[in-house]
Amino acid sequence: MNADDFDLRGQLGKVLAGELPLDAFRQWFASALWIAESEADEETLKFAYLVENHLAEFSGGHISEERLLDVLRQAYADWDGAVILVAVAHR
């Protein structure tokens, strides 16, 4: 996998459209993030870390899958390559 394979927007879009199971996305993301950290641009990395934080909240049982998808859907809609700051209410 190289930096060109780190299509976070494309992969996340598939999850939100129901074309890719969340578990498959999480597996892809864990592998892809290693590559992205050394090769992706700063804005993409900031968005990736935002996604990573939300996935950690879900994995830790702090938010439901439904809430995770809602938060990711909003972040996806807001992302245009710029820095995104999304305030998340935990319920």
C-alpha cells in the first residue's frame, strides 16, 4: 500500500453509503493510517486523526455505531480538504 491507496474520503464514503461494512473499513483504516502518517498531506492527516478518535470512542463503548456513523457522516460532509473541528456530544 502506498499513499495513493489512502483514499480516506472514498473508503469512508463507501461506509456511509452502506457499500462497505464498518468492520472492513476499520481494518483498512488501521493498515492505511501507517502509510498515511508518512506520506499524506497535513489536512488529510488531521481528518484521519479525527476519524481515528471517533473510531476509538466507538471501540471503547463510549458511542454507539449509529452515533459513530452520524458523526462520520457530518465530518465527511464538512470535509473539503481543510482542517475540520467537529464537536461531538456523547449522546
